Amino acid sequence: MEQLIHDWGYIILFLYSFGGGFLALAVASVLSYTGELNIYITLVVAGVSNFIGDQFLFYLARTNKHMAKDILAKHRRKVAWAHLIMKRRGDAAIFLQKYIYGIKTMIPLAIGLTKYDGKRFMVLNAAAAAVWAVIVGSLSYSLGRVVINFAEDFKTYGIVLAIGIVAGIAYMFKRIERK
């Protein structure tokens, strides 16, 4: 398992961070805490991949407006929320979108459809990706001990907890069936 993490950990982190990557960065940072990965490489890989992913979405919308509009048409509520954030926060929306699940892909697409300056987006996106990687990665790395201790406790009590959850769900479904 250790060799698998060393061989594929950064590649998996890169691919996952291309489309968001919050969870992958948190897991990779905890693995960095354990010594499986290097925290500095983890932060760089996640930040660069996140930057490239948002740039891809921006230029996809900029160069292929019909496709972007089709994608956005399926997510009207998210698009409305993204436009509201952009209207209220302006450039800060590029930073905020990194942390809000559900609109992470909508903001670069929506900005790409507007006349927003591409160079300005690139600079702000690079800064936002770097800040995002450092904040999420450093926080996850700092909480590494807590996560590892929880994982150790979960090994002991996890099976009992899993059985309890399954039993609770089964009980709820039986009650719903009776009604």
C-alpha cells in the first residue's frame, strides 16, 4: 500500500484536484503528516492542478459558448447562485468559489461567458489556487494527528458503528413500509 501511495499519490491528487480536489488535498495532507507524501509537493500539485482546471473551464466557455451554455442550463440554481456571488463580491468570487461545493465549476464557466478580462482571471485564479492549497493543505496537515487517532479508534469501534447505522436505516425503512 505504501508503494502504491508513493507511485500514484501525486497523480491521483493532480487528477482529482483538476475538478475541485478539496477532499483529495485533505487526504494527501494527512498522508504527508504520516510521512507517506511530501507536504510541499502535495501543496504544489494540488494548487497547480486546481489552477489548470479552472483555466480550462474558463477557456472552454470563452471559446465554445454553446457548449458552456448547455452545461450551465442544467444547473440553473447553481448558476444563479454563482452570478449572485459574482455580483456581490466581484473578484473575490474567484477566491470564494474554491471553498463552496456546488459552484466550483460554475464560476469559471460563467466568467468565461462574460467579457471578463482573461489575463485578470488567470492572475486571480493563480493566487486563489495557491491560497486554497496552502489553507486546506496546511490545516489538514495540522489536523493529521487527530485524523490518525480517529482512524485508529475507528478500527476498534468502526464495525460496531457500521452495523448500528445499517440496523438504524433498515429499521427506518421498515417503519416507512408499514405506514
